[in-house]
Amino acid sequence: MARTYLDYNATAPLRAEARDAMIAAMDVVGNPSSVHGEGRAAKTIVERARAQVAEAVGCKPQEVVFTSGATEAARVLSMRPEGCDVFVQDTAHDALWSHLDLSNVAERPFGPGHTLAMGLANSETGVVSEIPDRLDGQFAYGVRRADYLLLDVTQVVGRIPFSFSWSGADLAICSAHKLGGPKGVGALIVRQGLDIPALATGGGQEMGRRSGTENVIGIVGFGAAAEAAMQDLADGKWQQIEKLRNILESSIEESAKETIFVGKSEKRLPNTSCFASSGWKGETQVMQMDLAGFAISAGSACSSGKVRESRVLRAMGYDAEVAKSAIRVSLGPETTEDEIYRFAETWLKHWNKHRARAA
């Protein structure tokens, strides 16, 4: 049975450009920290990738710290002094929420001051948040004020225009595999001049901010994928993807008018549709569509395979019934119009069966 992949927000298929770059990097035998020719060759391709990622994120190359992914990069939130809180956006990813109650573990925090951590685009709903302005040196978060801003731009880079340099943020986190790079590599972006403790201590790699021999092959793949993703964005590829997303929602809404499309009236990522049919569990829908040959999800993929009520939808004000019934369809550059129509047709067949059983 032919498979249709519609879960790009969980991970994107590896781009050909990234695969080719990684295969070539396998023949570079040197350690980037070595001073001999082989080491310099490895260092050269790592620095080229750093420049490619910097171009995609809109920052300076020296502001890019390579990590094992966005989750590791978010560890910077735990490096704060006692009394300096982290305020986390209620719809933020668990990678940010997990640092909310951690105690001080840093000898040299990047404080003093409070930090606001937020996702620029939500992975479950695609809703894009407004970046708060810095007023009198602080960011407003409800009634609270923060001195530093960390943005999770994992779902944003290569999909919508973004530049770290104009965002006003102090820190940002992202992952390679969301834009067609390999899994297990990401980056922490640190505003030039901001002094932070090391994510990992040891040999002092990554400008002393993340020790450990660099994952050269993964980093090179990250750089190649970032460059290719930005070319897609410049070529208008994501505008075409948005048209497909709109076709999907129109096709479903035409027959299943009571379907709730989350964030439809708000600014969203062009590829993401989160919708719910109250009373029909999202977990059931995911399994039924999987058996029919379509890969979708019911929320974030970072819960070790668990499907549960969406914390994000509850935070947005939806009741538990809707939160349990939501699924996410996320498209990518390889998605075709035929796949969208076939998915809508298949989903509606199962929706009609569900309605018949519930009647």
C-alpha cells in the first residue's frame, strides 16, 4: 500500500541535499579541533554549515552553537540564579516547560533577571505568536516583566520569514530535522555579547559553550538542509503548500461542517491544520488513517509515542472533549494535491462511519 506522509511538524523527510552533503562528509576523517590538515578540513565544513544555518536563522555565524537538538539547547533555561524566574508561554513546547521548576544549577548564569521562553509557532496548531516588544529594557508577559527572551523557532525556520537579528530575542533554539536535515542535531542561538555558561563542559568546543567533539556529519547535513529550505521559501514553495492546506480544510468543512479548525482565523504556519471532531478520539483517527496509508499525528511527537489530551488546546480555551479529539495534519514540499484530496476523502469516509455508530 502506498504511504502518504503528512507529519512534517514531527519530522521532515531527509532532503537529498542533506543526504549528499552527509555522505561526502563521511570521507572527512579529521577532528575539527585538530590542527593538522585533516582536522582543518573537518573544521572548514563545520564552519561552512555554521554559516548556512546562520543565514537561515538570520543571525551571525558566531552566534550559532551546535547541539544535539532543540531540547538540549533549551537547557540554557535551567542556568539561572536563584530568584531569577523563567516565565513560559502556556502553549509552549514541553522542551521549554520542562525547565520551569528547575533549581539553579549554573555557576555562572546569564542573569541576573527573569527570562521569558516562548514558541514562535506552535507545533500542534501552527499558530504564530507575536514577539513582545522590549520596553524599558524588558519584555512584557501578562503582568510579568522579563529581562531576556528565548524563542523556540524550531517550526519556523525555512517556512516563514524570520530573522533572529530583528526579533529582539536574546536566545533561540532550533532543530535540523524539522527542515529536512538529520535527526539528533540542532542549535542554540546566543546573541553576541551575551555571556552564558556552558551547556556541557569539557574540551571547550563550540566557543566554550558546548563541549564534546562535534557531530560533523550531522552538522553538515543541517547546513545543507537549511540552505535548501531557504531556497524553497524564496521560490514561493510554502505559498503553494498553504494553498494545499486550504484545499484540505475546505474539502473537510464542506461535508463535516461541525469540524473545529483550530486557529483558522489567526496567523498560522502555511503547512499546518489542526482540527477536531468532538467525540471522535484523536488517537482513533490517527490509527485509522495510518491503516489507510496516511501518517498524521494527534499533537506533539515528543511524548514517547503517547497520545493524550492536548495541553495546548486546553490552554487555548478548548474543552477536554475537543482537546481529546484533535488531530494535526502537517504538509511539506513533497506533498501533492492528489494526496490532499485522497486524505480528505478517506478521512470523511471514517467520519461518516463514526457518525453512524454514534447515532
